[in-house]
Amino acid sequence: MIIQMKKNSTKKEYEKIVEYLKAKKLEIKDASTDEVRVFGIIGDTSSIDPTDLYAFDGVKEVTRVSTPFKKASRSFKKKDTIVKLKNGIEIGGDRFIVMAGPCSIESEEQLRIIAKSVKKSGAHLLRGGAYKPRTSPYAFQGLEVEGLKILRKIGDETGLAVVTEIPSPDLIPLFEEYVDIIQVGARNMQNFHLLKALGKCNTPILLKRGLSATIEEWLMSAEYIMAGGNENVILCERGIRTYEKYTRNTLDISAVLAVQELSHLPVIIDPSHAAGRWNMIEKLSLASLAVGASGLIVEVHHDPEHALSDGAQSLKLNKFTHMMEELEKISDVLGKKIK
Ligand code: PEP
Ligand code: MN
């Protein structure tokens, strides 16, 4: 972090801020000239919010030179993190993992039909919402515990690992019992109370990017989980809110590259919530593979017209099969293993 003082700042003002930083066990490296008083802060600056330093008289500009996240940072760990699931599936590295299933678990029968089909087409994990964070309180809210039990049952029947969204910290023990990956939804990305609690559990976490979150805010949320001791975090870009209304959200595909520069954590793409339209999913999935994402989470339904949520963005079973075939065709060329 570099601090530049105002031209008319006094020695006393400078000393006051230096004293404050030294009390935080930070070292000061003075680089002032006759013209300008400027100094660097050396040490772990993650406990300082640069904007707080403007509270000191005489401060002109504070510039961060390192990231505010540590454990999630590429400079902390150079090698890509590979998240290993209990059943041996690895997420990260040269693998391309596909998580597929309905937006909401509606019944055992519904999930069985979809799971059997996506498994046959090559999906690695089964997704399905049991607790649904809906914009309207009158919309279908999910089957809750019953949904979790169905998810586990069908996952075991078909040999698919399972992923589903957690709404609150009190449900962590239940989720640890029933699921292989706990999903943090976009709306909960900055629910720090939830993130802290997830840091204490052992199940891998799929952390979706918040609707309007910057990449730095998203990585800070990963840091919350990792700081608690759970380093098995998978990031998920699911589209962000922009002025564009044609699609449900705007898929920020460059976020994958940004995350890979800044962090060692695997990052996957959710084209369904990004586009909001089923006819765009296949091409966006191919783009996700091409950009180097570690996989996808995609909504699939056997009867989207009658789905209880997100039917418009759900692929029919045969369309999902086709998408998997297309992904397989190009995965080798792109150096990714999908099988
Ligand atoms: C979902 O995966 O069904 C979901 C609600 O996603 P998001 O949190 O990205 O909106
Ligand atoms: Mn959905």
C-alpha cells in the first residue's frame, strides 16, 4: 500500500499516521522527495481498509499494490487448487466438470427422470434446489428437507454427486449429511454470517458471484470461507446485472480469466442464470470450455413448460445430450478432459 501526503501536510500529520500503522505491526518505507511526501506500508495490510486512512489529516492518496484477499490469492498459492469430492471427482486443473439438473426438485419421479438422462449424457454431478430463494414470496419455495432427501437418494441411485443451495447457517449439519457440494446462491454471496459458518465445515463450497458483485468482492467472500479453514471453494460466474435487458443477466466471461489471474481457485460458469433463455445455453457452454473454465452448472428439465421454476432457461433432455456431444467434440483440442 502506498500513501501520498498532501503538499501542505505537516510533519505532525505524517507522524500520526505512521504511529497508527506501526501500532498495527506494519513497517514504513519512506520514499519522499523534496517535492512530495510518499511512503509504502510493508507487511500484511489485509487488516487495513485503505479508505479508512483518508480519515487522517494530510492524506492525499492511498493506493493498494497487493490484493485484500490472502488465502484465495494466486500470490499466496501459485498452484491451481483442485477440489476433490468424496466420490473421487476432481474440480479444477485440466478437468471440465458438468453439473446438471432442474432448478427446483419437484418430486422424486421428476428428479429420477432428469438424473438418469443427464448421467447417460455424461454429466458428473446432479444439481437441484431444495430451498429456493425466489424473488416473490408467493413463488414455489422448494421441498426443503424432503427435497434434500430426494436429491441424496437419486444421486446415490444414479451414481451422481449432488450439489444444492443452502439458505442459512442453521442448516449446515443437515447439508453436510446429504450433499457433496454446498452452493451459496448469488443473493447470499455477501451473507458473511453464512460464509463464516461455512468456513468451519468440511464440505466443498460452490460460491456464486453476487448479482452486482465486483470480482474483488467475490474473492473476498471466498476469503471469508477460507479464513475459517475450509479451503475447498469453487467459484461460479452466473451473470451480473447490467443495463442490458435482452438476457436475464450479462455473462461476464472475462471474469473467468480475471479470477484465474488473481486466484488459484477453480471457476465454473452457470450459463442458465446468465442468459435466462434455453436457446443460448449450448453456445455459452462451448464458450465456457473455450475460455478455460473448470466446468458448468446447467439447468435441465424433462418438461420445462411445466417446471415450477426457471423453465425458460432449462434445457430439454435431448438438448442437453446434444450440448454434451458438442462439448466432447472440442474438449480435446482445448486440452480439457470431460470424460
Ligand atoms: C440456482 O442455482 O437455482 C440459483 C438460484 O442461482 P443464483 O443464486 O445464481 O441466482
Ligand atoms: Mn434456477
